[in-house]
Amino acid sequence: MTEHLNHFIKGASFEASDGRRINLVNPVTEQVYGSSAQGTTEDVDRAVAAAHRQLEGGAWSQLDGAQRGQLLSKLADLVERDTELLADMDANAIGRSPIEPRRMDLPNAIANLHAAAGWANQLEGRTIPTGGYFGTKTLSYTVREPVGVVGAIVPWNSPLMITVWKLAALLAAGCTVVIKPSEETPQSALHLAVLAQEAGFPDGVINVVTGYGNEVGRALCEHPLVAKISFTGSPEAGREIQRTAGVLFKRVALELGGKSPQIVFDDASFEDALRGCALGLFANQGQVCAAGSRILVHRSIADRFGAALADAAQAVNVGDPRQPGVQMGPVAKKAQFDRVNRYIQLGIDQGASLLAGGVSTPERGWFVRPTIFTNANNAMAIAQDEIFGPVGTLITFDSEEEAIALANDSSYGLAATVWTTDLVRAHRVAAAVKAGAVGINCWSPLDANLPWGGVKTSGIGREGGFAGAVAYTEEKVITVLLPS
Ligand code: NAD
């Protein structure tokens, strides 16, 4: 079936203003299976205008928090109803097994929408005691107002879930949105917008403009009526967005990349750590921002752990993810395939040893073999750069201090995992590691109520939890003079 996808603006489907289109390519077959509208500045103008009208006296602006919450609950139910369809959309677009989004992305997205339904009615202001105004008493209170039209720019690796992280919070806060999905994965965002219409959200509250980052993304960042950019993606694009939107004083939230350490102490449960490290390396073909791609292992268990991890890598059944028994599909696109292979070659050239995998040369499809390096050091490119593929780098340490120093010797700081059965050490190391989220004996737990985001090059701001909704508001203070 050939997919013909268009923008969704003010409740209706639109071609790009100049008719251009972007091909959608299947990563398993490398065949074109459809196309999406290649958005223009004019398309962005139209979508932002629709979103802005809803805030300026439109039906959306008249709803209170409880009413917004009811709509979010309905949307959650519809997403649940269409779980299989949405999981298939995301999986097919990037060659991922649909089992992962069914088990992980969709339940998380549904939980986020339900949680946000509750947040919508809890965005309270404060009353603040003050010293009065030139001798006269005053009453000062604050209200939380929606920040305005949000430009939500989303990557391809977990498109529905990441779109919902933004959408749930900003709708709870009373904002409206123009979503720019990744050019590889527009399907689920478009379906989400249709479901929102079915739930009863007024047309124009949720708009989707498909297209490229340097056209649609840039136009959102430059648009005078866009108040906030919520971006998830690479540090390179994040830097560009910060430059463009930042100078215009737009609010900017950046969820960027990672090179997350998994620290395996010699007292860890070997089997648990092995399972967790394999999951952190190979889930979604390693195309996960929190991928635990730096495995820091105590020297006394390093050989045994490396051998076991290599066995686990070799046991992964790579192929067409729709076939039974296949655990890992291809990486999402040709550029990603080239990037992962380039880094594997760089690891070899810089002197690391392969325990499993290596440069891949499949006949067709962007398949990469799960790859494990050992004899690596933390200065190598494979230890410092985000590869975004199923590639793990093992580095040994001798002491807890060294493990912490290695963990923190990174420009990134998104996530980290500590594997140990020593409770005191677990908390001590978790406190010392510079990251937005640390898992103790579990890799990258996600929950609608937990904040998510990074330090250093991993980004600015947090999504998730009640504070994630607060981040889409401005606090306004109102002071009334109370003469006696
Ligand atoms: P990307 O930066 O290439 O693209 C992300 C989105 O930004 C796409 O929609 C793209 O079209 C758009 N874009 C690109 N350049 C832009 C520009 N100059 N202005 C405006 N928009 C622009 O990233 P990707 O390859 O889609 O995703 C992979 C990256 O995303 C990895 O670095 C990964 O770690 C990161 N990521 C982070 C998180 C997180 O929560 N921290 C989650 C998932 C992915």
C-alpha cells in the first residue's frame, strides 16, 4: 500500500503549499512505500495561525482545566483503542519490531495522557505575603497561564511516545501546538491528531506540519507567534535551534543525546547486570537516547562479563522484524547505517578489539550486527560520541572513584545505571554521577510521573511529571492595593 500523507492543520488535510513531497523508505527493503508533504514556511504560517486563534478567544481558550483534563482522558482511551495500529506505524517506519512499542512506548504514552488529565486541573497559583506598597497593604497572587503556541519538534526513534510527552503536558497547561514530526516517521503524529479531533479537541489546537528540519523546524523557531520550542533530537540541531529561537527570546526546552554509562561493580548480580546491559545496548537497535552504550566494568569480572555480553550480542536474531523469532531489525535510515559503520571502523582504527559484530555489509536493508568492543579507553570516539546504533564499548576500572571519574568524563549527562548489591555504594555512586536520571539495578526506567532530561550536552529542561506541565506555563503576578 502506498501511503500519501499530508499536513493536518485546523482539522483538515493539506498538501504542501508548493506541492513538494518527501519519499518514505522502508529500512528493511530500501523500497519507497509512500510520501509525505514537504512543508514550507507558508504551511507553518497557516498552522501557527490556527493554533494562535484557538488561544485568542477560540473555543480552547474558554475551557477550564477540568474540561481540558476530560479531553485528555478521552484521547488516552482512543490511543489505547488504537495501540496496535500506532505501534505498527512507528515500528514499520523505522524497521523496529512492533513488540517493543506495544510493550514500552504505547503504555507510557497512555499513562502520560492520563496523568496529564489530572495535572490540567492542578496548575495553581500562589498568594504571596509582601511588605505592601508605599505603606498601603496589598494582596499579591499569581496565576499560571499557558505559555502560548508551542512548536514541538520530534525525532524518529520513538515518535509517538516522545510526541505524547510534549503534547500531554502542553495541553494540560492550555497551550496549542504545531507538531513537526521527523521526516522519516510522520504517521503516528498525524494519527494522533485525528484521534484528538475524535476526542473533541477543537480544530486548530493540535496541528501537524510534516517536512524537513531546515524548512519546517526552522520556520517554527523563527515564527513570531510561536512562544516555545520543545525539541527532542541531536545536539547539533539543538544548538541550531537554541541559536535561532533563543535570540528571539522564545522558551526553549532541549532533550538531546547521550552516551550513558552502565557501571558494573564486582558485587553486582552478574545475570541481572548482563540482562540490563544487553537491553540498554540493543533495545530499538541501540537508537535510544538513554542507550547504555558505555559499559564500565570492574577489572576482576571484565573478561567474563565481556565474553557473556558478546555471547548475548551474537545470539540476537537480526532480520526483518515482522518475521517470527527476529529480535532486531535494521537501523532506521541509510545515514544512520553509514554513521554506525563509520564508528565501528573508527573503533577498530583507534585500537579497540571486537568481541562481537563489526562493520556490516548486508545485501539489502540497513542491518547492523550487534557489536561489542573491548580494550577501549574513554578517550576513543566510540566511548565519547553518541553512535545511536547497537554498539557497546567496554572499559575496565579498578576502584569506585575511577568508575565515577570515567562515568563523568563525558560531554553528555542524560542517564546512568549502577549495578551493585551494596546499598550504600549504590546511593553514593548515584549521587556522584552527573546525569539527569540514574537507575540502580535497572536500566532507564520511564514513568509518566518522573522527570526526564539531561545535564551538559544532553539538554536543557525536563519533560514528564507535573513539573513538565508547569514548564508550559508562565507565572503572572497580580497585586491589588488594599487601602484601610
Ligand atoms: P535530529 O536532530 O536530526 O532531528 C530531530 C528533529 O529535529 C527532526 O524532526 C528534524 O527534522 C528536526 N531538525 C533537524 N534540524 C533542525 C533544525 N536546524 N531546526 C529545527 N528542526 C530541526 O535527530 P534525530 O536523528 O531525529 O534523532 C536522534 C537524536 O535524538 C539522538 O541524538 C538522540 O539521542 C536524540 N534523542 C533524545 C531524546 C531525549 O529524550 N533526550 C529522546 C530521543 C532521541
